[in-house]
Amino acid sequence: KAGVTQTPRYLIKTRGQQVTLSCSPISGHRSVSWYQQTPGQGLQFLFEYFSETQRNKGNFPGRFSGRQFSNSRSEMNVSTLELGDSALYLCASSLLGSNTGELFFGEGSRLTVL
Amino acid sequence: ILNVEQSPQSLHVQEGDSTNFTCSFPSSNFYALHWYRWETAKSPEALFVMTLNGDEKKKGRISATLNTKEGYSYLYIKGSQPEDSATYLCAPHDGSGGGNKLTFGTGTQLKVEL
């Protein structure tokens, strides 16, 4: 069974640009969550999608957005990039879509903003 | 926003030592607690999802206990091996917003030396 796939794995952007990251969940998983990790910080929740609807949103500015498609694949977009957006972005899928279902993480997309 | 604390921040042990870490979280509105192991250059991997006060779960040499009334969970590793070297993350869920909005601690980084 294929795991959670994230693309691209690494990317470099400059300030002011925008970026789109993609996440393909495990087949059959309908919940997709996104997390950001920066040095010294724990994993920070960005948002969660379930059946194409954003169900939860973290404390991030509106420059961070996402969506989910009918096949459960998800994308997140960051517009007007800032240096502080440099981070590892992790996607996680879950079968149950509830807070008692374990999350299955992808390997992440490492974004560097210059 | 949940206040999650993990201690110690880092730990160096010798192969064969047993060790334990602590995760502290607000005891009010508790719904579930997740433990994840994150090895360098890999994805975070679920260890346990616990919901009941007094619950104890075990996976091989790793076990965890949960005290929801006082707001803490312990993770134990018996006879540590080099392959146990990883960052161990806990994430409580307070049930708000439903879904998979987890608040992760900053983790305990374990290094097991030969």
C-alpha cells in the first residue's frame, strides 16, 4: 500500500513569489492535514481537509491556503513568500478523520525562501 | 491553543538503558493523546493513540501510560537500542473543532549510544 506522497520534496523560492505543494494521501483516506515545522518549533497545524471541505484551520495568515480534490489529493499554496516561511511542510492523511485516528505522514516538502 | 510540554528536551543514553519521557497537557477538555516517533530524514510515525484515563499501551519495548485527570503521559523505552534514536512527539487533542487538529509538543530527542 503506497504511503503519503508529497511533491516537490525540495524547492527554493525568492521573497514575494508563491508556491504550491501537493499531497497524495493513502488510498481510502479522506482526511488530509498540513503541518509546518521551523527550527526550534514543534509541528504547527496549518489546516485540515475532509471530503473537499476545510474542517479546521490553524493560526496562520491568509497567505496560506489549501484545497482538496475529489480524489482526496490536497494542495497548499503560500503566496507572497516571506523569509520566515522557510520550513518543512508535512502532510498527513487519516482514515478515520477523527481525533482518535493515527496520522500517516509524508516525507515533507522542504521550502527555502531566499 | 493547547499548552503542551515535553521533557526532557533531549536525552543521551547507553544501549541497554531504559528511559522515559513526559508529556504534560491541560487536563480540561481532554479527548485523545497521540505519540509519534520521528527519525531523522524520515516521516513521523504513529506509536500510540490513547483516550482513556489509566490506559497503558505497549508496542514491543515501548510503552505509554496516560493520566487525563492530572494531564500527563509517560513514554517508556525498555532496553534502548541505537535504532530507537529519534525525536518523540506527543500531541493531545482537546476535541475542539473535531477532526485531526493536533497540537504537537516540541519533542524529546533521544540518542542511544553503543
